[in-house]
Amino acid sequence: MRNHSRPKKLDEMDDLRDMGRFPIVVYIGATGNILFAVWLTFLVHARYAQTWAMLAWAVGLAVGNVVPVVFLRWRMRPDAHHPLIEEMGFFHDQHKFATWVYAVAVANMFFWIVLAWTAFSLSRAPSVLVAVLALALVSTFFPAWMRIFVRPAAR
């Protein structure tokens, strides 16, 4: 059995639980990205409510999120510093994750776009937008909520 609590660098992430070790600022950025995507989806859905548009929008938004990572990785030196997960910088280190982390991030983005599009197809009421944003905020920021509000048990 492997020890998942040992210190790991960003490029050594090999378990979904490793994502729970990010600094709070990373969750803030990821949550902000999802909330912005949901809001933009609300705007796009108002103009193009067809299913093909949702697929094009989801693919386009995912590509738009991954292209900077591909560019930065392409420019990254082989001897680049990979900090510990807990010590990563939000802007300086996001392109240094293990590759599978980006697949999880894209899947998460797709999930929220499809959920939002479905909700907006049922109702375009502002309250639906607020409800989807609230659900995304609570869910996407959940690991940080746990760290902020749940105190570890005394050993």
C-alpha cells in the first residue's frame, strides 16, 4: 500500500486525492474559472440554445483553457523546478501538473457546462443562473471548505 500523504511535487501527482493538497488560492482560481464558464454559458445559451452549440461551446472552452498550458509546457525547460503540491503558485506553476490532472480539469469543465446548459434549457430565469452558480461554488470549492471549516482530529 502506497503512502499518499508523503510530500509530492506537482509532476509526481498520481492519485486523485493529491488534488486535495492544493493551496487555497488554487481552489479560488479553479472555482472562479468554473463560475466564469457557467456565467458565459448562460450568455451563450441565450443566443444559441441548440445542442450542437453546447457541444461546440464546451469543446471551445476546454480548448481555450488547455492551449495556454500546452504553450507553457512547450516552452518549459527540462530542468524546470517542480514545487511541492502544497507550495505551488497559482500563476507560475499551473502548467507543471502531471498530465492526467488536465484531463480531470477538462472533464470538470465539461460537467459544469453541460449541467448549466441543461438547467438553462429548462429555464432562463436569473434564479436558475444563481442556483447553478451557487452549486458550482459549493462543489468546486469543496476541498477548500473542508480545510477551512473541518479541523483535523487530535492524534
